Amino acid sequence: MNEPVRQDVRARARLHFRPFSPVRRALDRIIGGIASLAARGYFRSVEVRGEQRIPHGRPVLIVANHFNGLVDPVVIARVLHRVPRFLAKSTLWKVLPARPFLALAGVIPIYRAQDVPDTSKNHSSFAACHRALARHGTVAIFPEGTTHDSPALAPVRTGAARIALGALAQGTEGIVIVPIGLTFDDKLALRSRVLARVGRPIDLDEDLADYVHADEELSEENHQAVDRLTVAIRRRLQDVSPDYRSVQEHGTLSLGADVVLRRTGTGRESQVKLGAREELAQRLAAVPEARRDRVTAAIADYNLGLTLLGVRDGEVAAGYRPRALLTQLVVNGLVVAVLSVFAFTGVLVNFIPYLLVKVSGQSVRAPVTKGTVRLLVALVCFPLAWWIVAMFSADGAWAVTLAFLFQAVCAFSAVYALEALIRFGRQFTGWWTLLERRGVVEDVRDRREQVVRLIEDTAVVG
């Protein structure tokens, strides 16, 4: 596209620019708040790295890996502190109860070839994305096209590149493609941890010549340009996403990274940041096969020793001392005492919803589906329980609203109080086990030191 034509297209795009309506902005804030609360309740921690790479006041296209079903968009909304226009497979609209929620969230359907015989409706979906980007909004897509349990990216499809180039061809300036890689500590566990790494953005204003050559048309139908941009998107997303040969390799190398990075001799079990652990585990996954096999064999041998001893690595590294244990007893006791007034009510009100969430997760086999089912059940059951209690305990709209919010506070208080008790119980059990079996602890510690030396010789640590 020559410059005069391009300037004319941009001029027409600015002429027809319309900001999001107040209603849409209000809905996005409300849904964003719900997503943040859901993430806070579902995960023990959400660690974000590279958040400063996400621009504000510009059209943003988020591309993210899709390893955990419906949980992924909730985490993305938490990272962005706002709700983007998500793209989702059109088959979700066949679930009638889901339609109102999809509409409220402003979700845009994508018609995949494996789902429908006619994908021509994608033109209207792409047009909706173009309008959102023209309004300097944020659009989010999972370019793998499906959710899965593999610890590595599936093939990245061309949809993200086509949306970006199509919006640019229509005159939208300032488009930035931002990759976000999600890594889950344990997809099967409730109150686990998640890491979100924001990768190097692709600024189409600055880098357009890398993808659309001077003699080519600026269009989403330019297949060569679409392919070049898709390759760049995959590379940027792969840089921040898990990339392992198997789930077993990911778990083994993550344990090895934990061993090396965990502080020792502190008197209490310390936790390694997911970002640091993932960085080291990825470096170990990239070393030559023979060296990697030696590392995994040493980690497996150490893990066997932990299992036979009945302790975790954090407990072996801590070097528990009675004074440190007493300090933890006091700290956790204070936490429980402060929260007890709210926590007791929280346990009573939320016990049945919690059981329903647990049972719902056990009703499905695929790990990638468990998170989706649990999250959906939690989003329905917990607020419903709070509302029922509020309706029976208060009169008037404002009183019911305050009672509902009070139940939410009680629920979170119960979670934090119970986790404090569980932490101390584990610390005490670990200390007692190490004390009782101190005759064989040295052998396990020797295996741990062997793992540390081997990994430090294999990959640069720090």
C-alpha cells in the first residue's frame, strides 16, 4: 500500500473512531473485578513478570498460550487489570446458559474449521476485533486454537496475525502485539500458584517492514506477510511459555530448580519464586541430552529418598530448629486469632460450596478440563451461598449487599486462616520426622548436595 492511500485510510479510520460506551466500560470494570477476585480465590499467588511491557492507551493484541481452559482468560484479566475482548470458539454459544455471560463479557466467537463447515462468519468476528482495536481497546486470542495438556506450545495459527494486519490495513495506528506465557505450578491442585510472563512486544508501527515488504499489499489476505508475522508471534510466545518434552520432564526439572534456588538453613521452609524456577528449569531442558539425563537421574534419586523418608525438599533444606518452629507457631497463631471471628463464619457458610468444587473436579479426567469445571462451579456456588445467607440475615437492598460482601470477607479469611494452620502442621510434621529419622537424614542431604553440584555444573545459576 503506497503512502498516500495509507494516509487516506488512516484519516477515515480517525474520522469514524468511536470510544467504548459508558455501559461497556462499566461492565468491563465489574467483570474485571470479578476475575481478579476469582484469581485471588483460586490461586495462592499470581506472579507477574514483565508487566511494564504492556502498553496503555494503544491498541493491544494479547497472544497467550492455552494450557488450562477457562482458567487462562481469568488469569489474563488479572494480569491486565481489565477485561479484553476475548476470542473463543463458537461452540461455546451452543451452551444456552453460557450465552448471557459471553455477551456480558463481550466475547467474540471464532468459527473453527473442525467445528463448523462454513468459516465465513469469521469475517464479522475479525471486524469486531478491528473495531475494538480502532477504539484503542485490547483484544486477546489464544493462537494455538485449542486448550491442551502438553507442556509445550501447539502449532500457532494465523488468526492473530490476520487480525493485526487487517486492523492496520484499515488505518488503526499504534498496534502492539503482546505475548503472555502462563505457567501453572500444579493444574490439578486448588490454591496452587501461577506465573504470567509478559514477553517482548511486537510494535507494528516500528517493525512493519519486517513482515510486509515494500512491494506487497498491506492486507490480512497477504499470506506471505501473515506467515512471517505468525512465525514472529510464535517465537515471542515460545520465549515466555513452558517448553518441555513431557509433563514428567517439566516436573522433574522444576524440582531440581527448586533444590538449587531454595534457601537453606533458615529454620523454616522457604518457597522459590515461580519465575526464577521456570527460568532455570528451561535452561536445564535446553542442555544436551546426555547431560540432561544425568541431571534428571540425580533428581529422581533424590526424590526417591524424600519419598522414603516421608518429607519434602523444603523441610530438608530448612534445617528446622525448635526456636524457629516456636516462632512460626506464634506467627500462625496470631494470624488465626485475628481472622478467627470471620474465619469461623466463612467455614460454616462455604463448606458445602467447597465440597461441590472438589467433587466437580474429580468428575472429569482431563487435567485441562478440571480447572474449567472447578472455576465454573466456584463462580456459581460461592456467590450463591453468600447471597442466600445475606437474604436470610438482612433486610433491605443495602443491608443485603453489605451482608453479601461480609460473607465474601469471611470466605477469604477462612482460606487464609486454614492455610496458616496447614502450614504450621506441615512444618511441625516435617520437623518431627527429621528428628525421629535423623539417622538416615544425612544420606538424603548428600543426595541433595549431589543434585545442586550437578545442576550448577550443567547450567549457569543466578
